[in-house]
Amino acid sequence: MLRQNVININKKIYFLSKYMGITEVKMRVIKILVEGRVQGVGFRFYTKRLAERLSLLGTVQNLADGRVEIIIKGEPLVLEQFIECLPRMNPHAQVDNIEVVDFFERSSFKDFSILR
């Protein structure tokens, strides 16, 4: 139910901003490092599905140290919703820590994809 509410909120903000004539929303790119039991439990698949539902772009990949790295681009409010859903989106994962930093490297995404 929570996921559906987040998606509905996102759509309402989008349609309201279009109705009010707001045409430009500043996009942000961030890097998220997720620690815990996040590898071997389908975490990347759930991440991709959530990102696609929220119309976000980017990548997700497992790191050698056991963390998962997410590079993601979107509107700031939608990114906040995405981060809030990460700890509870996958019933098989256990998220112990989420680190979020701005990502300044040049990046262009056409969709959201799983790298490895």
C-alpha cells in the first residue's frame, strides 16, 4: 500500500505542477550506498522496479565489499520518496545503513538498469 501511495503522490505533484504552468523542475543526480543483507536477495531487482515506477533514471550494481551502489537521477522530491522506500521495499533484505551523496560525475541515463 505504501508503494502505491508514493507513486500516487508523485503523479499528483507532476500533474499539479503541469496544471500550474511549472515546466522546469531541477533534476538531481545522487549516489546511494546501501549496507546490510542486500546481495543475493533480489535487492537490485526491487530497486529497478521501484525506480521505474517513480520514473527515475540510473543504475544499480553490487560492490565487491557487499554493499549495493545506486546512481540515480530525478526530481528531488521523488528521490526522497525513493530513499524512504529502500529499507522496506524488499522483504528478504535487511538494510543497515544508507549513505547518500551528490553525484557530480558526468552521467546520462536513458533508463534504469542493473549493471552487475
